[in-house]
Amino acid sequence: MNSDPHGRCPAPGCCNPLPGRFSAFCAEHYFAVDLKTARFVIRMKIERARAKSDAVREHCDYQIAGYVQQALKTMKQPREGQSAE
Ligand SMILES: [Zn+2]
């Protein structure tokens, strides 16, 4: 059972698989969050892949989790039922 080789999108309520090994979010959410913060997640994932020790990987995991939370806070709410005049 390995249907999502890159893991799942961390956005709440989203179960889309991540499109790539270093993806921060699914394609939909990548454009919904602050791009700069999403890029930090990607950077950290690459750093993690290059890490040579568990300590560095742990540090990267911590950073990734932090940036993911930060990015999710910037997530745009989908426009629904807008009160137009
Ligand atoms: Zn998503």
C-alpha cells in the first residue's frame, strides 16, 4: 500500500496526494497559500533529503512543520456565497 509516494497535502480537509517528492502542498493549495512560505517548505524538504544525519533531518522536519503551519495561516478562503451588493 503506497498510493501516495510523496505523502498527502497538509492542508486541513485536503486529501490530495503531493505531486512531487519536494512538494509542499497539492497543486490547488500551493497557489492558495503564501508562495514565499510554500517555497521555504520545498527548500527544507530538499535540505532534508540532502541531510547526512538524523539530527539534521529532525531539525528539517521541525522547520517543515513550522513553515507548513505558517503557510496554512495565509491560505485564502475559497470564495463562496459572497455578499454582493
Ligand atoms: Zn491540498
